[in-house]
Amino acid sequence: GGQLLVAGRLMSEPTVQPPCSDLWHSRAVLTRVMRRNESRRALLAGGVGTCIADLTFSALAPGSPLQHANSAAKQCGRGGRADSVATGVEDPRLVRLRGRLFTTLNTARAPSATRSPPSCAQLASQRQVSLSPLQPLGAASPLRWEASPSPTDRNWLLFEHSNGTYAIFSVEPHTVLLCERGEENGRAEASRGGQGKGAHRRARFTDVGNGLCQLAHRTSSAALRDRFRGFAVHGGANPLLVRTSGGVPLYYVAIFHTKDADLQYANYAYSFAPRPPFEVLSVARSPLSLRGKRVRMVTGLTEVGVMDAESGEALLGISYGVDDRAARFALLPLTVLLADTQTVGDGRDDATAATVDASELLRLPREAAAARPVARGD
């Protein structure tokens, strides 16, 4: 109906629990922010601040694994067994899959049958990505990659291709997971000796190991790796597929963010191939120039219309947070977003190789040194 929806994070001030634990709580809300008037090619205020739904309650449904993990983390904070504990849900991102609207959320890590029970320190710091349906509103389902090299899986970016749902685990190497297998992908996987049982039917997320993702493709760029060495590089906004006027896929465009040792953030646009192995094609030479002090990360990228009927150029909307206190929305043409990019070249698909460290740029060097490995069962 021409309306724009924004999923935002509301974070309460920390409360100090005895003896000395900071307890943070975050909520995710879906808000109707504005509507677009196509005849005037303008965004008009229309229901600013109107809350549609609080996604926190549906995501942490009573009795769900996420609710248990959230309660355990809260108890760790109240007992003083961790310095700082985050509860609730964080960093919502809207994504349309199979014609339905979902949101991804960073949540406490749910228990896993292949991992030992987490300690309080792990509960306090480890997060995972969960997917929650909005049409209709439903409980969140954790997305997991059991071979993940990182104890904290968050900021995954989701996109669709050929009736399958994929997640970008890391930008460099560009690690792409298959998290849902539709009918066409199921048959292809079955023919290659993949999961045959149930592969020939229309799949849901719960059909693939109850949210279990599998490594599909992994490509690497030396130029990208060298450029951002020493930074933590995380996903930002879910990819958009850019097509020609005739509907031919050209590339996906997405946004990632970096974090340095001083906790300063920068956001970069990048593009990757529209078909497997989804290798990175280009990266912006300069970070996005977004209004506001202490801009954190971009979490939303959507097409809101066209610049004009003659050119047909896409007009994009970018949502981002400022100083952990305000949400902003910026408009810019696609050509401006990708005006000055560095071509990084094609990468070789080495999804079967064991030599690529997929976690090298996921954490700052000091974070990587302090990270503890997660115990796994046999």
C-alpha cells in the first residue's frame, strides 16, 4: 500500500545487578514510519511513530529454546557471574522470502545438541541469528551452522536464489550458507548426493535440520582481505537483486560495516554475483557518508521507487542507527551508492577447502585473542 516499514531496536539503560553486573535489555519493534506518494515522487509523513508490533514477545515465545537461553543469561547477570549481560533481541532486519515478510534478529544462543552447555561468560557474549515470520507474526527460529568457526554468529544477511534461501556468514571470505532448500534446489542437491529425504518436496526452514544451515559456497579476495585487515567486518543490510529493464539479473548489492580498535564504525556498499558461487565483484572505495554523529551500522536497504520514468533508475532507502539513540532513513539513487567502487575480481569457490579461516575478519585482533573455543560433542 505504498507504506514503508522499519524494524528498530529499543535498548534500555543498563541496570547494575549485585555484585557488579551490567544487565542490558533490548526490544525489537515494527513501526510504520512513512508512505510514498508516487505522483509527487516524495516521501510524506504518515503515521510517524506508530508501532505495529513488538517483535520481542513473539521471538521469545514461552517454552521456546530462545526463551530458555534468554532466561539463563538473565540469571547469570543477576547472580553476578558475568560482567555484562545482554538480554532480549537485537538488530532486527526485514527480509522478504518466498513472498512473505520476515525479520532476522540477533538473540542469545539457544542450546544445541552438538555443543556443551554454555558457561555464564559464553551466555553473556555469544549471540546467534534467528528468523521470525511477520505474516503472520510467529515465534523466532534459530539459524545455525554447526561448523561455524565463530562462537558468536550474528549479522547474517539473507537472500533468495533459484527457490533457495541463503545466508552470508562473512564478507571475506564471502561465505554463503544454504539455509532453506526449495523444490528445485532439493532435487539438485539430491542428485549430488545431498539430503535426499524430503528433498523432493517444498521445504520450510524447519525441514533443513530445524534451521540448520550448510556451507554452500566460499570465495576469497586477497585485495579485500588485505584492505580490511585489522578491522572487524560484519554484515549490515540484506542484499537487493539488481536486474536489467528486461528482468535479467545483474548483481546483488548489499552493505557491510567495519569496526576498528576504537570502536569506530564505517559502512561500505558492495556487490556480488547473481549466481553461484556468489563471489564479490566490487566494494566501495569510501564509506557511506551518512548524516549524524557516531553513525553505527546500516541495517536496511530497500528499493522505494524510481528516480524518474525516463531513466527508470532505482531510488534506494537506507536505514541506520545514530549513537545508539536514534534511527535514520536516507534516500539515494543506486548509481550514487555504487559511484566509486573497487573491482576485486573473481574468487575461486573453495567451499570444500579446510585452509581458509572464515573468522579472520569477524573479530578485532584483541577479540580473537580473547575468544574461547566452544566445546563440541563427538
